[in-house]
Amino acid sequence: MKHALIFRVVLGLILSSCLSSCGMAFRSEWKKAPVTSGVEGKWQGTWLSDENGHHGELRCVVAAPISRKLAVQKFFYHATWKTILSGSYEAMHTVQKQKDGTYTFKGEHKMPDWAGGLYHYEGTIKGDEFKANYKCAMDHGTYVMKRVR
């Protein structure tokens, strides 16, 4: 059962990487992302599955708010697994600035069922530190990143 799940995830990541332009789109967004403060800009770090111990590198470009009224922002993630597999995806998050200057965010993103289905995200950004939790039907874990200057 566990091997079948891993096989489906790996196969999906390979197909996603080979058949989509997300990798190129992410690289383009990464190159043009400005260095800013607050939430926007480039972030780099790691992800770790609490479910199975899998981990990898993680980068994220956070765009300016799509709607200031609704505080919605695009988080464009690029993750690696086993150093040779990678994939990119976009997730919309609602971002709120707290009184202490910390930003909190929540959101979700629909992945194929073989990759976990609906992912939920919740996290904080304080200064140059980005910390988040993710959860789906098949996995849960953490993202930890620092701002890229």
C-alpha cells in the first residue's frame, strides 16, 4: 500500500514536471520578483512531511495582493523531492496583518486525488521568517523559509 502511494506520487510529479510549463513559469516569476518587505517577494527554504519524513527544497514567490479589499494573494510554490523531482503550483491565500506586524495566512489548493486532493495551508510571516503547515488527505507537514534578498 505504502509503495503504491509513493509510486503514484512520484509518477505524478514526473508527469507534471515533463508535461507542464509550470517549471518554466516559476523560474520566470522568480527572476522578476522584486525584493520587498511584508509578504511579497521571494522565499526559500524546505518542506518536511510529518506523515512519512519526506522532505526537499522549497521556494515561493508571493505576488502583490490580487484584491486589497479581500486580502487575497497568489503564492507560487516550487518544491523538490529526492533532489531530482520537482513541481510547481499556485495557491491563493488570504493574508491578514496582525497588530504586532506579523502576517497570518490561510488558503487551499486542489491537487489531483493521487497527490492528496485538497490541500489546506495555514502560516505566519514575521519579518524574514516564513512558517506554515499543510494538510491533505494523504499527508501533513511544514514549510520553513527565509526571505531572499
